[in-house]
Amino acid sequence: MPYLAAVKGDKMGKNYRAELVGVFGDPVDGNPTGVMEEAAFAACGLNYRYLTLKVTKEDFDDAMKAIHAFHMKGMNLTMPHKITVLPYLDELSEAASIIGAVNTIVVKDGKLFGENTDGKGFVQALKNNDVTLEGKKIVILGAGGAAKAIAVECALAGAAQVTVMNRTLARAQELADVLAKHTKTKAQAQELSAGQKIPADTDILINATCIGLHPDSDKKPDIDYDTIRDTMVVSDVVFNPADTLFLKEAAGRGAKTVNGLGMLACQGALNFTLWTGQEAPLDVMEDTLRMEFAEVS
Ligand code: NDP
């Protein structure tokens, strides 16, 4: 159905009421998700609106009540609400429960279902590049929120081994302990030191730190890039720029690369499907992000 027809309602009866989704966070000013989701709704002729809403910690309780009051279809959560939201939810996905953080709510029959699509978007982006996780040895640089979501999904997808390398060893150990407790993957922690060598038997290397993110796009993780082999798949969570220095160095050593923009689009596409029940126009979402980042880079 064309977009305007969807907005105006069809001939069977007018329906001017939009379905609402959005994001609660603080800050949210630079959050690109709304632009991507709105482009997808428009492309599919869906009368949905994505609201990018600044919600402080103090106002979070009121905001959660508004989900019910406005009969919203769902919500994204970003800093600082991904953990605070847990007591408000009726049900959690397996991954969200292991990660202990939720970035997506789906409302069904008045009940709130919590999901974490950060890691699932990563796995889907790999799949779209013909990369599978079963039996693979994975090295993750970083142990923050993104690293945790990715590590858990890799483990649930059957990775043989996950090595978490982080500047702060205690945080890497904490994540390895979570993997060891809840999954069958062999998990280990290591301090990320200057000029870090990547083990030769690594199948997939992931930068899950924020190093290289705009405006610091001239930076890259401090590892020994000559230990990257052409048999490795190398991926970055940084989505702006899509072609990070980290990925350029890896591509220069013959490695296959998968960028963070694809991960972000896949994550948005999963949310779109959870809220609308329809397949998402992934190409539209990726193109929208590329255009958006071209403007801010
Ligand atoms: P966190 O703040 O939770 O974690 C940051 C991680 O980066 C920590 O492990 C931290 O180490 C490490 N780090 C930061 N600076 C340095 C440095 N100079 N040297 C070494 N390590 C460093 O952030 P998130 O996990 O939430 O986000 C990480 C990145 O992932 C961001 O760029 C974010 O935009 C991106 N992201 C991308 C998504 C996508 O869909 N593509 C989805 C979600 C996030 P330490 O513990 O020692 O401080």
C-alpha cells in the first residue's frame, strides 16, 4: 500500500491512528535508529511512527507507563535504561536474560516482552556475508555492552571458543564467567595489551570497543595487525564510518571484513519485524544509514 494511503486509511474505513514505537534514552540527540526505521515504514507503506524521546532516569517510570497509556507497539532502550527496564518486563528472551540487558520491548496483549537485538544483528550481518559461527574460535576486543551481547549470541549460535580481550581485565573475566555459566562455549579472558597479538587459529576477530567511532575515525585498536591472517573474518561494531581503519588494516592482510553499519541495519530490521510482523526492507535501512552518516562524517 502506498505510504499516503496507509496514513489516510483505505476505502474500507478511515484510520488516522498511527502505531507508535520509539526509543527512550538520555542522550538521544544523535541516535540514528529513528531515521532508519521511519524510512523502512515509509517504504512498506506502514502507518507507524518512531519517536526519539529523551527520558531521564528520574522520568523513566512515567515513560514506561506511557507505553501502556499510548498503546505503543514497542520500544527501543538505550543508555541509561537497558538494565533499569528489567523489573518492568513480563518476559525475557534467553539472550536478554543471559546478557542482563534489553534494547527492545515488544508489546503483546498488554504484556511487555524484552529482547536484546544487538548481538542478533551482529550474527545476522555475518550470515548475510556467508559467515557462520558454529565451531568457530572467536576473539572479541572489548567487554562492554556491545561485546557482551555479541559474545552471548556467538556462544548461543554454537561458537567453540570465545576469547574476550579487554583493557580492564576484570571486565573481560566477568564476561567470560557469564559465558561459562550459561553456555557450552569455552570462554577465556585476557588483558588487551599494547601491540596485542591475535592467535593464529582465530576464525573471527571482532572490534567491540568504541575505538574508531566518528569523530575519532583516525584511531584503531592497538593490536599487531601483522598477526591478522587471510583465513580470518574481521568485523567491527563501529558503524560510522562503516569502513574503519581497523577493517582497512584487516582487508590489507587479505581478511574478509564485515562492517558495523550492516550490524546496525540488521538490528533495526529485526526490531522492525518484531513490531510489525513484516519482513524489513534491509537495503532501504542500510542506504538510509549510509546517507545519514555521509552527512555527519
Ligand atoms: P561500553 O562503554 O559499554 O564499552 C566500551 C568498551 O571499549 C570497553 O570494553 C572499554 O574497555 C573499551 N575501550 C574504550 N576505549 C578504549 C581504549 N582507548 N583502549 C582500549 N579499550 C577501550 O560501550 P558499548 O559496548 O555500548 O559500545 C561499544 C561500541 O559499539 C560503540 O562504538 C557503539 O557505538 C557500538 N555499537 C554498535 C552497534 C551496532 O549495531 N553496530 C550496537 C551497539 C553498540 P574498558 O572496559 O577497559 O573501559
